[in-house]
Amino acid sequence: MFGTDTIGLRAGELSDNSFNDDLIYSLTLAEAKIPFPESRRQQVSDELESLPPGIFLAAAVHRVERRRVGGHNLIRLLKARERLVSHYQAEAASDVAEVAHLAPGSDWHERSEHEWEYASDEIRAALCLTRRAAETRLAFALHLVDYYPRILKALAAGLIDHARAKVIVEGVANLPLQTALDIIDQIVDQAPDLTTGQIASLIRRLAIDVSPKEARERYENAVEKRRVWFEPTIDGTVNLHGYDLPVERVRAICRRINGCTLNLKSRGDTRTHDQLRADVFLDLLDGSPTDRGSGKGSVDIRVDLTTLSGLDDKAAEIPGFGPILADIARQVAAQQTRSQWTFSAIDDNGNVVATGITRRRPTMGHVRHLAATQPTCVFPGCRMPAADCDIDHNQPLAEGGPNTLENTTPKCRHDHILRHQGGWTYRLVDGLHHWTSPLGHRYITKGRSP
């Protein structure tokens, strides 16, 4: 037992919560064999990343004074606390699921295989939730505990957060159980390094490849429910929503809106990009004259030749939007009878070894090659299509960098500015994109994103 001199508090403060916190902190550090810092308010443990989430990790970050640890350690502290949050969210989900399997009227119960009909009502009263929120929370917890234990385990270990777990559960919810489990087995180890958008895109691709026929049926059923809905806002404006729209048409429309916006901006229009896109959108809807600009409504689709030829039904992809059905890709391709075609030759490892064009010499060959080899912005987690990105020289021309394909990568406007004005540094090493933040943390992304 630690004496009051070790803890630095008087015995008269035993009833103070801070004393109890410090006592638990000290005992836990000793049990975990973590060196007791001379000033726990200023130091972050060297063992922080190796500690599993739970009481030892909680002790290691206990009462660290954020303003005294420095920027680099502050990020380490943040990541450690996020792992703790994920861990306890998994524990809370397990508690919620267990409520659904108890036998009411007994403090100690044998777990029932049947779900208690009124479990969500108990939960909503206890946690002060709406009925819908309680039902949603219970359904999510039951999926984790009863059907998808690998997701629950990853959440409890702090490898993924609640948002990632939710995207995975929702992404596989409409699939047959065994198909869902197979997809989870393929993505759960990748999930810690992917954003929620990347995870959702990867799940869609795998779901299409596993069963193209079922994927087609789900798509057609959703499109049958397409609708437009408007929502008045508190400011007196209106939000206009379109639901379950065909992806290829939406992508073409977005490209057209962006093309008109860039053309207007290049002519000196003083409206912001967001304002211009909104105004062009409304002009197109109500038939008002609008500057068509360079937006031709084209669609950039990545598709295997075997799929295009109808030999298989692998998922195609619209960069930035994610996987689409093979049938949709073939339909769009069939409509491009007067368009120029670009192609990419890819080896068995997925590496682009050559690119070209089937009609006339390309005037944008550089851009096409980049879009083929790297379909999105290379900043961690960014999914902006390469066709809508800036082409950045990895080694700036002003510093003697060559004006070659190998020295360029696509970066969205925000991340391009981030590199040159935001204090971030970027290097391309052996096909991997190395980003170093102003606080000294390095993030590495591969040459292609899901």
C-alpha cells in the first residue's frame, strides 16, 4: 500500500474524489509495472501505444495536463483516449445486448436465447433515450454480440471506433449471414487504417463480387424507391434531397456542375465555389440559362476488360463514388459511341504498366495516366477523384524537380494547399505516400485507396 507521502496528499483528504483517483492511479501503475513519472501532469508514458485499452491505459493517461505535454505527445494522448472510448463503447454494447437476453424479475440470470420483447423500453428509460434511439442502439448491440463478434472484438481492442463499427454493421446488414461474415473476415484487419467512406466502398465492392445477381436485385429495388424530398430549415431556406438515384447519372451531373463552376470562376465570377455549384444546380433544374463550361457530363469508370466484354460480373468503380454493378458499367460504356476511350494495362498485382487512348493523340495524357495509377487524392483517407484534383509536383519545379509523370501525384485543392501552406510535408517512397504533420506524426498511404 502506498503511504500518503508517496501520493502527496494528507489523510484528511480521504473523502476527496481526487484522492481516490490518485490512489487508484498509483496502485494501477505499480501493478502494470509502468514507471511512476516524477510529474505525472507533464509526462506521457513511453509504453502508451503498447498498453491494451482498459484500466492500465486509463491509469497511464490519468490527469495528464494537456497544455504541458507538447504537440507530438498530445496526439499520442488523444489516440490513447480514443482507444479507451472504443473499448468502453464495446463494453456498453455488450451490456445493452445482455439486457435483451435476461429473464426479468431476477438479479442473477441464465442467459436466454430469446430476446426480451421489452428490452428497448428498459434501455430507453435507463439512458433517457427516445424509443427509436433505444431500438436502434439495441439492434446495433445485438448485431455485434450475437452475429459479428469479430467487429465487437476489434472495437473492444480499440482498433476501430464506433463509427467504423457502425458502417461495417450497416454495410453487411442486408446480406445473408454467411456472406456478411465472409466479408467481415476480409475487411476487419484493414479497417483500422481506413476511413468510414473507404470501408463502405470496400464492402460494396466485395458484396457485388460475392454475388453479382443479388447485388443487382438490391440495386434495382433501391432505384424503384427513388424520390425527391424537400425540408424547410429554421433559417427560412429549403434543403432539397434526392434519394436512391442511379449512381452513373448523379456522377455525370456532378461533373457537369463542377465543369460549369470552374468555367465561371475562371471568368472572374466572385461567387464562392459552393455558391456557384448551388446556383448552377438550380439553373439546370428550372431550365434557366447557365454557362455549360467544360462540364460535358462524362463519367470516369474503371472496369476490367473481361467485365466490359461480359465474361464476368466483377464490380466496376467510379473514382470518388465507389463500386458500381457490372451491368451499369456496360450500359454506360455502350452509350459512349462517339467518345474517346482511355485504357490501362494492369499486371496480376494490380499495378498499372501502360496507359493509352483509342482515338486521337491525347492532350491530357499526363492527367489520364495519373488517374489510372492513382484514382484519388493521395492524402490519408481523401477520396476526391483524381480527375477533380490538382496535379502536384512531388519535388517542386522551383527546387529542381523534373516535370515528369513519376514526379507528380493528384492532390485535392485543400490537401495541395495543406502541403505547401499548412506545414505538412510529403514524400513518395517506393510507391508509398508519406505525409508528416506539423506535430511530427507520420502517416503512410498506399498507391491506391478502396
